[in-house]
Amino acid sequence: MLSDAFQPAPPDSPAASPPADNPLWEQRFRALTDKSADAILLRDRQGGIIYASASTANVLGFSPPEIVGQTTLALVHPADAAETKNLIASILDQPGKSVQATVRVRHKNGGWRWLEGTATNLLADPAVGAIVINLRDVTERKQAEDTLRESQRLYQTLFQQAPVGVVHCALDGAFMRVNRRFCALVGYAEAELMNMRVQEITAPEELARDEALRRQLVAGEVEVYQREKRYVHKSGRLFWTKVTVALQRDNAGEPEHFIAS
């Protein structure tokens, strides 16, 4: 037999159970499932788990005998249960169809793991007779994504609420991002600035000095520079500012854009 945990599909299933008495089939099946990094479950039409691969223990902490007999929804986080139920229901009468979802699933230690799952309806396949569910742990990826989103949210808040003007400019001076304070300083709306370059609102007498300092940043001769310079307000008047400019580089050390405040 494949495993003490494996049981044939219920009598009302339209498919026969997998050929567990075939040694070659069993050998291949184990090679595919037991060494897999993913947890592999077989679910009957009613929702019961009739088989769990040995790799399930690595993903969820439960051994196959602890998983078999439970329902898939019993393991899913309550907040994700309705979506999971609807997805499975959508393929029950569509042989061969697959659905994908990322849901929280209960670990044996009591915590919740984010799993990326694919469920495929093989109820009509005589070698399977079940819905095959592949589950991959993506908890670390989800946590990293959540951390990145929170960092971006915090930066956006600080960027917009800063008491000084802050801008991101491309290497050619084109505005990439501006905060509210900068818009107020120069008199232009954000949408207007997105079609302009910083040179267009800089006093002509300041352009050569700006260009020389930016070249030093790109060459790596300085990491940041400060200077006082005159900008041109939308109304046409000149006004003095104190500017601090740094260069953002990518992971390879190549120049990306300027950040000025």
C-alpha cells in the first residue's frame, strides 16, 4: 500500500482509487511526493483529506496520519475560509480544472503559515480519484512584502508631511516625485512639475554650478552637497533656498536619481 494514511475515494466517487498495489506506481508516487518541498494533499468531493504526503510535516508540522481525516477548511484561517470554499466549489464539476490561491493555514505549533496553493480536480482520473492540492510555504515572502509595503507607506507619509520641499529627479533633471511643500514653494501643481525639469525653475545664473555639482555626485567625488541657490517661482519671482542634494544608486552602484531637499 502507498501509506497507512491513504484510503480509497468514497463509494459515491466517480473514480476508482489509485492503483496502490502496483509497486512501480507506488515507487514513482513516493519519489514525486515524499521528497517534494511542497505539501501534497488529496481531497475527496466532500472536503475530507484522504492522503497527505510525507513532506506535509515539513510545511505544516503535522504528520500524514494527523492530517488524514480532517477537512481542508478545518486547517484554513477563518478569514480565508470563504474564499477557499468558493474556489474549490468552482472546480468540483469541471474535471481537470485548476485554481490558485494564497491563504493562511494552521501549523501544528499553533501559528499560521501563508501557503500558496494549487487545487486541481482529478476526481474523474481513475489513478487519483481526488482533488490534488499542492501547497508551498510563502510565509517569509509574504512577511517581506508586508514589511516593504509598511516601509513604503511610512516613507510616503514622511515624504508628504515633511516641513521642507523634497524632490526626486532623474539624472537629466526631470522631476520624478515631489512633495506638497515643494509644490507650495515653487507655485506649481504636482502634475505640472511631472512634465518639467528642475533646470526650468532654476535661475539661469545657477545652472552651471548645479551641473558641476551633479557631475561630482555621479563621479563619486562627493556623497552629498549643500548650497544656496535661487529658484524661479511660477509667478516669475526669484527666491533663495538652501538645497541639500544626494545621489541614489542601484544595487550595482550605478546612478539612479537625485534626491534633494
